[in-house]
Amino acid sequence: MNYLALSIIAPLVTAGFILLVGKRVSASVIPILAIMAVFLSLFSSIILLLNSASGLIQEIILTGLPNYPLKLIASPLTSILLTMVTLISALVMVYANGYMQQEKHKTRFFAIMLLFITAMQTLVVAGDWILLLSAWELIGLSSYLLIGFWFQKKHVKAAATRAFLVTRTADLGLYLAIFMLIASSGSSDIQVSLNDNSTTSTLAGILLLIAAMGKSAQTPMHDWLQRAMAGPTPVSALLHSATLVAAGAILLIRVAPLLSTDALFVIGLVGGITTVVTGMIALGENDLKRLLAASTSSQYGLMFLAIGAGYPIAALLHLLAHAAIKSSLFMAAGVFQHSRKDTKFSALIGVGRDKPLVFIGFVVSALALSGIPPLSGFFSKDAIITATLTSNHMWIFLPLALLGTLLTGAYMAKAVKLLWSGSAHSIAVHGSKSMSIGFITLVIFAAILGFTFKWVENVLAQPLELDFYAMSLGLISALSGILLGWYISDKKILGVMIKPARTGFAIAGGIDKWIVRPTLVIANICDTLEKYLYRLALNIGKMTVKIAHDKVYGILENYLYQLALGVGKIAVKIAQLSKSTDNQWIDKFIYFMVRMFIKFSHYARAIQSGLIHRELALSAIITGGIVVTLFIMIAFY
């Protein structure tokens, strides 16, 4: 069986099936179909992972552009990424079954979710640039639809549009990089491009970084991610953990062999700045989901930092840990939101006492994200700190990594403290059983996933020995951050930076002023111009049709008139000829025949005298004439 094809086809076909039969089946059936499809895909992904770990690499080559075939590949790296995506997606789907229980538009929601999952799976196993780019674009479209799912609500459409604009602007970097790599290597095969050591590698690396910054919400393109919280919580749990935001980090991890020293330094610097800037934004937040969103940018900043330090394996390990940790945190936030109908901390105070089991799970994941042993985040963050310690730019990268770790502990401690403070006032949450299954499973993964990292390193043949000093520095930073967040307010910790942090560090208006607003203005101008041109073309078309109609009608009418006139003239000629013939020939012939009959009647009347002797004489004459005639005929015969 071709498990690689099955892993992608299962959610894609189910999405189409749901759209076709969605209105004809019970609403409760649709989530079950979606869950079954993703678990089938997960089963296929696990088989592929086990096969690739034993050295069996599966490929699918499809007909694409001339000389540029499309390619899917299940290598050890892509199999690990595929399993991560499908695992998180499957558990999020289970959670969504409960979270969306009261939602009317389940068909649209689950169909788009499956489409998004298909696109993300295709992205991680794409073996050529053309297929990767297609999947990248489909991710952007489906994420736009998911973020804007509740489009009827205030600010939702604006949030979806902002996310789309920022990521689409950054996507230009991917287009240019792909054009350069294909032109340089002469092939669309990603592996061939990675082996090309031409002078274009630095510029291509920077362009790929720009694309990755947009998807992974790196500074200064971080603002859209917090606004994307307008979507349903299952969307946040999926997009912010192992899929949409992960796409940028996944791209850089896959192309790491291509990146030059200069490109790596820029990537590490961007990641380091992001982890600190967005960490401060998270600390200053007063909304739980927005805090987690800013935290996502910060954690992906650490991954970029590890890639820049020359250790993509450390970034991959943190990517795996973060996927389980962050999705479970968002799931807990969704339960709290259902309980209090809001995600602002002012409304969530004491909600941990309402939902103690969910709160315990939240605490476990928060400690894992902070880097407390023996939870998964401890191993992945120490791998990143180890990478910075051995980097040529240690004195820049290491302080940024440690400060990012400290801020993580601080904002997670702040969240835990606020959720537990105050008194309980329990409110029933619909679909809590289904939500709990997905949530608890992910919390378990968040706790134990670190113990599988050695196996991952061995499969990829990239061993990474943790440094004792790195472990010590990481743990000290994490514990210091937790103590700061628990005992000191965010205002005191951030000091003069609290106001910029709460405005998203939008210096001089930020991306919103320099990219989003100008783009929207240009878009409105283009839209107005397009509508004007449309109306102009429509009016010209109507006028042309009217003129053509009038002209054709006039020509046709004149033709019919001339035709009728010609036929009339012919009829008149025929009538005149008939009249002339009638007067000159027929009437005269009739009059002649009448005269002849009259004359004949006179002769006939003269013969009929009434005298018997005349009648007998006439008869004798006639009889004699007949006899003579017969005699002549017989004689000459």
C-alpha cells in the first residue's frame, strides 16, 4: 500500500465528501468523518516514519511542468514532520468535535480544516519547489478562511485580511528564492538545489528567511498572529503549534544545508530579536489567547536562533516539543473561554478553580514551555542554548536565548497565577468530554516527548550532546523567569517598556503603518478603479449593443420592406398580365363560342320544321350518306 499517498488523500477526499453530503447527513456525523480521515492519515504517517527510520525511503513522482516533475518524498526528516503534523491535527480534531458542538456551520469548518491539513502535509513531504510553493499558497488561503470563520463578528474580517496581507507580502521572498534556485541548479528538485553551492545561496537564504518570517510571525511581522485569535480556538491550537506558524521554521530546517554563513547569522539575529521582543509583548498582555500567540512568535524565534547557530536539529526538537505544548495550552484556553465567555484575564480570574483538571494540565504544559525538567521543553531549550554556546556568534546569540527563556517563565507564571487567583463560579461547558480527550493526550505528549529526542537524533544521524553549562544556564533562566512572573507584576518587570510592549512595539506605526495600511489603500484604489472600468465597459457594451441592435433592426426592416415591395410589384405585373390576357383572349374566345352556338342553334332549329315528309327525306339522305361512306371505306380497305 502507498502510505505516502494515503496520508494526503484521506483528508483531501473527505473534505470534498463533506462538502457534497454535508446538508444531507446529521451534523454530528461530519466531525466523525473528519476525525476518521485524519486518524487514517496519522496511521499512514506512523508507518512511513517507521519505514524511513529503518532506511526505507518512499517517493512519488507525478507529471508536472515539462522537465519539472512533481515529487513527494518520505525521508526520515519529512516523515518526522509529517507525523508531527498529523498527530497534532488528529488530536485537535477530537477537541474540535466538542468545542464546535453548538456551531451551526460544521460542514464549512471541518471541510476547511481538512483542506488546511492536506496542504500542510503536502508542504512537509514536497520533494520539489513547485509542489512546495503550491502547498504554501494553499496554506495561506485555508488559514485565511479559518481565521475569518466567524466573519460576521466584529474585527474578524480585518484580522483575517491582515494575516493574509502580511504573509502574502513575505511570500514574495519564497517566489524569488525558488526562481533563483531553479535557474541556478537547473532543477526543481529541492535536494538538487541544496547541493548547489553557487554564489546565489546567500541571497536565496535571505529571501527564504523573509518568507519564513511572514509565516512564523517574526519581528517585525509578528503583529498579525495575535490578531488571528479572532478565529475559533481549535484553529488557534492547530495553526499556532505544528502547522501554519511552523511552516516558516520547517522551511528553514529543510533548506539548512543550503544556507551560507552570512545567511545563518541574519537568521539567528532575527530569531534572537523576535524571542525577546515578542516575549515582552506576551508578558504585557492582558488576554490569555493573545499571550499564547505572542509566546508562539517568541518560541519560533528560539528555533530561528538555533538554525542561525548552525544546529537545525535543535530547532527541530523544539518544534516537536512546542507543537504538543502550545496546542495543549490553547485547548485549555478554549475550555476557559467556554466557561467564562471571554479570554481576557479580568474575566478568567479564578477559572482554574472552576476547572481544576484542565488547570493542572495547563500548568504542566506551562512548565514544559518554560523549560523545567523532566518535561519536553527542558530538553529542547537546552539543545538551543547548547547550540548558541558553540556558535561563532555566541556573545550575541546566547544572551538572547537566555533572555527569551527567562521571559517565557515570567509570562507563563503570570498566566498561571491569574487563572488560579480569585474564587470559583463553575459554568458547564458543552462538549467537555471530547475536548478533554484531545487536551489530556497532548499534555501527556508535552510531558514525555523529550525522552524520544535521542531516537530522533539517531534517525536523522545528527547527534546533539547537551552541555552541562547549557543545562544549568537554561534552568536558572527558566526558574528566575517563573519567580519574577509570580511575585512581580509585569509593569515592574518591563518598566518603561510596558507601553511599547502592549502596543506590539509598533515603532513609527510598525508594519501596520508601513505595509498593511498602504496595501489596503492601494487595494481600495484598485478596487474603485476596477469598478469604474467595469461600469465604463458595461455602459460601452450596452451602448454598442443598442447601436448594433438599432442598425441591424433598421437594415432588416429596410430589407423586408424592399422584399415586400418587390413581391407586390411582381403581383401587380401578374395581375395586369392576367387582366390583359383575360380581356384580349379569353373574353373573345368565350364570345366566339357563344356566337357559334347561337348560329348552330339557328341551323338546328331550321332543320326541326315538324313536317313528317321532310323528316323522312332527311333521314333517307343521312342513311344514304352513311351507306356510301361505308362502301368507300370497304372498297379502299
